[in-house]
Amino acid sequence: MTKQSVFIQAVDLIFTQISAKHKFKTIWDIEKISSEDWQSWTDKITSLEEVKLSKLNTQLEALLKKLNVGDFWKVLVLSRKFIDIQEYIPALNFNEELNKRSLTVSEFVSHFSKWAKDDPELIQEYSNDALVAMIDNAIFKSEEDTLREIFSVVIYQGGTPIGSEEDIINNENTEQFNAIHEKYLNKSNYKDEIFLSLLFLICQLYSVNEQDLRDENDDPFEKGGISISKIITHLRSFM
């Protein structure tokens, strides 16, 4: 029997304690949950008796010491979906962990090369764990240039922007990132996966609809291209 991920174990702990039924089995199902449900579940947590709240926090602290590759970004997204829950459950306050995990873009590209070579099946999980920390720290420090460089690397990956996109940073990091993909991951769908994951992370962590991050498209049956400028504009409200 496959061991449950830390994310699922955390979900089970929280929802068992508040006697609520959750509607998702994987992190990707989170986007199907309404803001009203998250608010309702948050209210139930904050209304717990102090003893039960303390027990829940202790259980989560013990669980979160066992994070494996791909667990961090999922539990972080879960914690952000509840409304200001960190004050009630300190175990879900990841400020220290975010700071510890944050990489520069050059460091990310270097790590990416190692992940792609040594453990390509988990490349998406490695990348997401790193990217959530990099993006969140850049927002906290109001480093828009860093955000542009992160998004330039993982969205355009050395390619040429389509349409009216502005402020794309093309340098050795974007070129090297693309070269790593071509060398180790050419037979995979990683480029599409990292793009979709990045959209998911931004939308779920920073409360935005995917379409609001895309350029307008004259074709009603086609989505517009992702816009780094629109992402930056939205994230400014969190700086």
C-alpha cells in the first residue's frame, strides 16, 4: 500500500478535527473549492477549544518534520487557503522555512540541472518546492526584477515572447534552463507541466483567476498567452 503524502495526512488531521468533509484527494482539486467553504472551515478551526487546537497544532508540527520532495509546496498552498490561520495553528506558519528554502535564479537553474539529471521523475516536485519559496520571498522583499527573472526563466525558457509581452529577461539563466531541458527532459512534457504548475501556484497562493494573467485573444476559443506584466501587476498588491 502506497504511503499517503504529508499533504493528504495534514488534510486528514485538520478535517477530522473539525468534523468536516473535504472534497479533494490531490492538491489539484483545491481549485474546485469555493471561498465560502474555506471561510467556513476556517471558522470551525478558530472556534475549537484551546485544548483541541493545541493538540491539532502539535500533531501537525510532528507531521511537518517529515516533509519529502513535493510536500512543502502542497502544504503551503493548503495553509494559505484557510483565512489567516497561522495565528491559531503556528505549525502552518512557514515564514522561516520559506526563507531557508529560497534560492536565487542562478541557484535554481543549477539545482534544476542536478534534479533533471539525477531524479527526472520528481523534477516537477523539486521545482515547485523551490519556486514557491523564491516567489514568496521576492514578493515579501518587493523585488519585482527578481520576479520577472523567475517568470522569464520558467515561462519562456529561452524562447521568444509572443504578442505584446514586455519586460522579459533573456540572459544566461533562461538559455541554460532551456538547454538543461533539451539535454535531460526532451522526451517529457515538463515544459507544459511547469507552466501549468506555475499558473496554479500563483492563482491559489495569491487569489487570482488564470484568465486575468493572460493577454487578450481575439479568438474566443483560444486562451491568450500568459503575461508576465499582468502577473507582476497582480502581485504588487501583496508587496
